[in-house]
Amino acid sequence: MVPGSEGLEYAISRNISYKTTARLGIGWNPADRWEDREAWGLPPETNAKGNPKRVWIPAGLVIPSRRKAGIVAVKVRRAAWTPEDTMPKYVAVAGSVPGLALGGGDGKPVVVVESELDAVLIWQEARDLVGALALGTASGKPDADATAYLRAAPRIFTALDFDQAGIAAFPWWSQIFPQAKPWPVAQGKDVGDMSGTPGLVRAWVKAAFLEEPKAIAWPRPEPGPLDTNQPRGRYACLEAMAAYFGAGLVKDSGGSLILVMPASVPPEPAQAIRSGFAELQAYIKERAA
């Protein structure tokens, strides 16, 4: 992971800086590898054909997870992954403990996300404000160590992917952790979708600390799948983001929300927030249809 290397170029393409890769020990595996389980401290196993199982380490960005005991997990974000791929985007090396916790403590809130790269981006942009916990999947649950980490946080901002799986998973968090509130990303599906706009991830974190505006009520849909906390959380997030940048919301004659943004706001975050409102309104219309 040196300047000019394939691995660092890939990390930078995901908006992760060289300094972050060095601080967190993020590396690069240039080619798929299969290694003996014994080399990883794992007991031997055989597959359905009776052949020894091996440890698969796919080519891609290597993200280690550390706890007091040392490295407890190695996760690889596959460089070759495409949306049509039948294999997973992220692969945990056999024996890895699920979950990646970064930062936190000292009375800081914790942002809960799905992917390890999202947790890395939050650590990179806002580790002085919050900690981050990556679950690996929307349905992932914290183990005993991660639960203790979350219990110590005064607030939990639940930022699971804004899709059906993430929306369906949120109620568990509000039941188990009373201090949890939904805080979906302002634009796109996850933190990575916001990271290309300079300063937007940090502004999104800062907006979570604002009191939720009450001037315009959540546009309640017909009863059904949409009437959940996670879409409402996105609405609250977008209102707070608008307030953070000094913007306001008005309703047009058709009831649609219009964002009034001061000219002093940089164009990139202004467009990102407008896009977020457009995405949410499209989602409301689709679910209410």
C-alpha cells in the first residue's frame, strides 16, 4: 500500500486516504489465494468430496479488525466483484469474528453500519465525534464485546443500508438499544455513496447531533410497509442536513417538498441533499402506489 500501488489506487477510488490505510493497517491482496487451515490456526476440515478444506483469501482490499486480544478478523472487499456476481462482495477469512468497531469511547455516540468500508469512512471523516461499528450484513447482530461497546455509547445512530433489508432490520435495534435512533444516509444507499462529495460524511454525522426540526411533518403514507422508523429517519436526517447548511423546506401546491438552499452553500452538498429528498419522495410514491 505504497503511493502509486494498485492497492492504494483502489483504496483512493473508494475515497479512503493513504493516511487511513496506514493508521488502520488496511492492505491489498493482488491475487486469489488458498492456504492451509493449519497455517491460520484452524482445525482441519474436509469438504463433501473428502478433500481438505482450505482458506480462501480473494484478491482485493484487506481490512483487519482488532480487539484487545489482537487481530480477530480479516475481511476482504473483493476487487473483482460486480452486481452480477454470484459470490459475495465481502469475504471474511475463515475463523474471523464478525463485526468491526472503530473509535468510540469517551462518551461518543456510535454509528452502526453494514459494511466495513463504511465504518472506515466514518472513522476517517469523523472519529473525533463518533465511533463506528460495522455488522457485515443488515441482519448482523453484535456479539458480547460489541454489545458492551454499544451499551457504553450515549446514543446509537443506526445507519443500515437504505434498502428493504436495512429497513426491515431496524426495529430490532430500537427494541434492544433504547438510545438507538434511525439515521440513514442523506443520499444513496450507504456511506460510500456519500463519500464522493467532500465534507458530506462529516456534515451528515454532525447533523445527527441537531434537534430534529418539527416545522414540516413527516408525509405519512398509507398504512403498510412504508410506515416504519427507517424511512422516517431518513426524512429527519434530511431535515437536519438542510438545517445544518442553513437551508429550509417548503411544500409546493402538490404537497411535494422543495429545498430552499442559500447561495453560500457549496454546490456539491446542496445537490446531494436535493438528490436525497428526490430519492425519498420517489420511494414514498413507489411504496404508496
